[in-house]
Amino acid sequence: MAGGIYTQIGSSLAGSAVLGAIAGEAATVYAAGVDTLTIPDARLTRIINEILSPLRREAGYAPA
């Protein structure tokens, strides 16, 4: 986008919605042509444990 679309408070919402819709359609077309990625279960388990580890701590800083 170019030009002054941010002339009023909240006026950028329409531009953001339109660009988001266009990006979503383009992502759909792209994703339809991409092969599915296979991730081994052991690796997924490691990733999930790493992401959730702050929630499982019993001491230290709270996660939120």
C-alpha cells in the first residue's frame, strides 16, 4: 500500500482487512502446491516439552 490511508483514527482497518484477505488467498494457493512435511514423533515430543516446560516448573518465575 502506498499513500496516505491513515488520515483518520481507525481508517487503516479497512486496508488491513483487505490486505489480510488477499494474503490469505495467496497463502491458500501456495499451500496447495507444497508437499506435506513429515516430522518424527520423537522430535515433536521434544519440541512440545520445550515449549510447555515453563508451565510445568514448580519454582522460579511464573510463566505469565
